[in-house]
Amino acid sequence: MSNSSYPCASPPHRVAWTSLVDRSIAAWDEIAADDQTPRRDLPRSMLQGCHSLDDFHAQNDYVLLPALPGFVMRSDCFFVSHFWRTQEHPDPDGEYLCLHQAEFEPQTWSYIWVDWTCMPQNPRSSPKEGYFHRCLRTVSAIIRNCGFVYFHPPFEPRLWILYEITEYVLTCSGGIGLITDIEPFLTHMDEMLKTGVQATLAKHAYRCSFDLDRQYPTSRLELLVLLRRFFDIDSIRKIMDHVTWFRVSGTQYYPGVELNRYEGTLVVNGAMLRFTTFPQWGDGKYSQANCL
């Protein structure tokens, strides 16, 4: 037995995790604007209460890049919209990575959100699976509050891409940079606003790489399209932010509006409209939510 009086060193994974937590908190302090007071206490206490990545994945109300007001700003953060070239890897040859690197090089930025690195990929443990679906619930707020960058190959009817573009355009003032690879999606967004989401998706055979994920973008597309009929961008942003960050199981109330995401109902000035119910995730499985 050693007679050393030195204290036992922490396991390497604990040291690495503590370092990651400290650096994350310090980074948030740096990017927050002086005139903003973001709710740092919530993610700070959650992170400091975790002792490993598995503990972190088991948290109920946290995602890797907290998209609460003051944490994500277009001057600091970019959301990368991209195709998955294969189910195993989004860009196996690095073709689109090179395009994004060239795009980002002359710009000023602090953080980039890309699903491949910011969300647990297959195979996933049970805690990682739950965390993955919490990320899916939160990604809309990241799209709304980040800069938006994309390079898409020749058009393919990818549902997540259509959703990401629609979320950004319908909740952000100033429009979106137009290049040829985005034109079909913008055309189909306009078509959804005129003829409905389901008809447009069926007409153009939109698909997801993983069918189990389909309910996430579909439900949000339908709600966005319905809201756009009645409200301006600022009002849509407020409602969608509330939907993202307040886990209300029943009806949410706004002036002249009643919204129940899990029943798929939107009441505006007394008129009821329906949309695909938002999926729920609990006990390691999907709820039996119905798609309209």
C-alpha cells in the first residue's frame, strides 16, 4: 500500500467532463450581449450537477446548444442545413464539408450547429435515444435564432430540408439567400401555404431517411402553415418559442388563440383547425400519437 499523502486523482473521464462543463459555461458568458440577461442559471446548474456524459444525456430539459434567449444569436451561431448522403454518414466524401468551410472562412462566428456532431447518432443507448428526441423537439428554436447556411445537391424531396427552410423563412425577417439549390423547396413552401402540407408532401413524394422521424417535421410544418394564415412573423416566433420551451401537456392560450400540440388542434377566433399531433417520447418509446 502506498504511503503517499497526495490525494487520489480523479478518473480521466471525470476530469474531461469537468473541463467541458467549465469551458461551456465560460463560452456562454462570452457570447451573451451586455444588454441581455439570459437564463444561465438553468443550464449551469444542470451541467454542474452531472458527473458524466451519461448523466447529461438523462437530463430532461437540456440540449447541447441552449437556445434560450441570449444564448443563440445570429452574430455568433450558424445552423447548417444539409442532406444525409447515406444513412450511415451525411457526407462520407467530405464534399459538402469543403463547401461549408469555404463559406465560413471569411465570416465571423463562434459556434456551428450541425446534427451529425450535436446529436447522438446510431447506435444509441437508451439515455442517448431520449436525448436525441429532446434535441428534435428543440431544433426549431435553434433554426429560428441562428444564422442559416446550406449547400444542397441536385434536388431530392427531403422532408427535413423542407421543414428547416420553411421554419427559417416563416419565423425570420429579412428572407433567405437565394441560390438554385434552394428554389424547389421555396416553391414547395409556397405550395404548402396555398394547398396544404399533406397534399404537397404527397405530390412531390417527400421522405425522411428514417420513417420514425417523419412526424416531427410534418407536425411542425402543418402548424407553421396554419399560423402563417393569421399572424405575422413576430407573432409566429412568440408562439413557436413558447411551444418549444414550455412543455404544456394541455392547451396553451394566447390572445384569440388556443393551441394543443398533442391533440393537434388550433383554435383561432373560435374556428378550430387541425394538424398532425406532435410526437411524445417517454419511457424509451414513442407515444401512440396519430398522424392526420
